[in-house]
Amino acid sequence: MAIICRGWESVYRNPPRPAFIGVGPTTLAQTILQHKRWSEGNFSIFLSKYCPFLIGHGKTTLPHQMGSSIYGLWAPNSLPTLYYVVIPSLGLLKGIPQFPETMNPWITPFMYVPIVKNIYSAYEAVSSGDTLKGLWNGQRMWMVRRITSYLYGVIDTIRKLLGLSKMGFVVSPKVSGEDESKRYEQEIIEFGMSSPEYVIIASIALLNLVCLVGGLYQVMAGGENMTLNGFFLQVLLCGLLVIINIPIYEAMFFRKDTGRIPFSVTQASVGFVILALFVPLF
């Protein structure tokens, strides 16, 4: 942004031979650490004098400033993501509608935005040579990063602004063992150790599974004010989250390898889910 504000112009260049080749993370822990560092740094830049809206004011277009701000807002985007993966599911279980009914015209934006966004994402993926499976895995990692890396990024940035901590730089390791590399080639998510980030991931996965089963039971049993018309979007959202989290359930309950989720993490997650079920929404 600073270079462009000096008069340079950017162009899109995609040579057939890769211009840069590096080593990417092969485990979930490495990915979370790397994106935490990126989101924290980008958010710090956004809150500084180098914010695209400040440094680019009068020197470049507003759409360009907005496009550059996407990366700076990675970290705070964790907050609305956390809301959407927790509150609608709890509302489904407790019988509290969060979206308009199916026949209500106000449901249009809630349907239109995700449908168009995902269709366009699928088009971009296929046209660039990716597969729909790759797109789906990308969506899964997108959610995981937002509820872990980006959440920690916004928390650490605020703590630094308040003077409660200092800026640090932690290098994410790129070396993996033979078993880890084999699971990476098989597209199996690597856990293998206890971590607060894993507790968040497992807790949200379990919460959505419990809420989906409990909510569907109430809808089919014809509970008070529990109709599919009133809770369609919540059932759909909760169901999609459960499908996305299938590898998490496998890592908690079915896998026997060293890359599974430790039992201590599963225990902590069950405790947090039980606690969340007793917290009133309103």
C-alpha cells in the first residue's frame, strides 16, 4: 500500500512456473501458530498509522483501501465467526429462533449471501485447477483458523495496545516426523498434543453435535414453538458445522494413532459444553 501510494501500479502476474516456492506447515499446530502470527501482525498494522484508510486516503481508491483492509481485519473477524458457530446452535437447542421464518421475505439476505458466495468460491476453485474437495477442506481450515488463530491474534493485539504484553515473534516449525508426514499425505489432520486451541475446536464441534441432535428431536417431537419453518436456517447452519467437524469427531472418538486428540482435551471439551448448555442466551 505504501509503495502504491508513491505512484506505483500493481498488476496481476501468474507465470506457469512458480515464482516462489516455500515449505508450508504440515500439522494443525503449525498452521494455527503461523496464522496467529500473520493475523496479529496484520491487525497491528491496521491499527497503526499505516492503516490502508489512513495511508491511502487521497492517494488511492476506496475499493483498493477496502481490499487491502481484508487482511488487517482477519483477527477481529474471529468474533462474528464465534457468534455464528455458537449462538444459533444454542438457540436451536433452547427453542430460541435467531433468523426469520422460511416464508418471511427478510430471510432473503440470509439465503442469498452464503449461496452466491459459495457458488463463486466453487467457480474460482474449479477454474484455478482446484477440486471441490480441496475447496471443502479449505472451508474447514478457514473455520478452524478463525476460532483459534485469529481469536488469539485479536486478544494478543489488544493486550499489547494496553501494555499488558510485548510484541514477540514465534517461528512456526516446519519439520515433521515420519508418521506426521504420512498422515499429511493422507489428508488426515494432525493433533497429537494437548493445547488450548484444540479445546476450543473440540468444544465447538461437540456443542454443535449436541445442539443438532437435541434441536432435531424437539422439532420432530413437535415441541412448543419448535417448527422446521421457524428453525430451518439454524438446523441448516448447525448441520453444516457438524459435517465440517467430522474429522474432529473422528480424532476424539475413533482414531487410535498418535495424531488423535488427547483424552484430556476431550474431557475439557465435554466440561465446557455442559457449562454452555446451562448458560441462558437472553
